[in-house]
Amino acid sequence: MIVILRLGHRLPRDERISTHVALAGRAFGADGIVYSGQHDSGLEKSVSRINEQWGGNFWIRYEKKYEEVVNEYKKKGFLIVHLTMYGIQFQNEIDQIKKNKDILLIVGGQAVPSEIFELSDFNISVTNQPHSEVSALGVFLYEYFDGKIDVKFENRKIEINPSKKGKQVVKSKD
């Protein structure tokens, strides 16, 4: 199981980016997201609407205190992986990380508390340059799943019929 912990969600500043963290996580194979900071029912409704239309069991949960989330998942035996531009290049650690099926992936929002660097089993970077947490998450999950991201979601009402030109969204046959 892969769970994303989104740190320090702020309204209205992070509405769009936190939604994109959830969407990228869902599309690239994560199981769910826990977010801390400010509670945002709009974010929760967006994720629910996506699941309702596009299928799947991706879930979202709010926890005010990120420390409780990290401790909860540590007790469950999850590997704690913090995606940060200050970390060690993920290519050097990905094989070790892949040995674990249960991972809590931490992505920042506002300034990441220094405690996160200590609580994490791995502090890894996709690049040591400033970049988006959405891109880091996507690249990491792509590598973790060996590029196999063509996830078929159950219970979908609509799906895309891939085409070279134009958009074809059709009702699902499932």
C-alpha cells in the first residue's frame, strides 16, 4: 500500500496543487492521501467526484497533526519516504525502497518542519533543483512501479478512448 502524506495544506493557496498531488497519486498507483494543515472539504469532494466518475478506490483523509500520521504508519510497519529536493538522488535508493510494499510518501506544502527529515527513513530527491511536489511524486511513482502506470479503475462511469487527434470520452462498458 502506498499512502501520500501532504503536509501543511493552506486555503486558498494550496487548493489546486493539493488536488493535483491527489490526482497524480491516484493516476500513478497510490492507494490514498492524508493531508494536514487546514481542513478542506472542497479537496475531499474533488477526489470523491473523480472516483465516482473515473472509478477506483483512492481515498482521502484529513488529520490536523502530521506527526500523528507518521507515527500511525510507522507503527503499522510502513517505510517513511520524504520527497525533498534536499535529499539523496532517488536513483541511488529506489532499489532499496522497492523492497517495501507499504510506504508513506511525504510531500511538502509550506516550509517542511525539520522533524520530518528525522522521522523519515529516506529523504530522497528527484532533482536537487526547485520543482513541484506533483512532478516529484509522479516521477517517483513511475519508477517505483517500473513504468507500469496503465491502471484500470473498477466502477468507472466514463473512460477515455485513446485517439491520435481529438478527445473521446465514452461511457464505460464495465
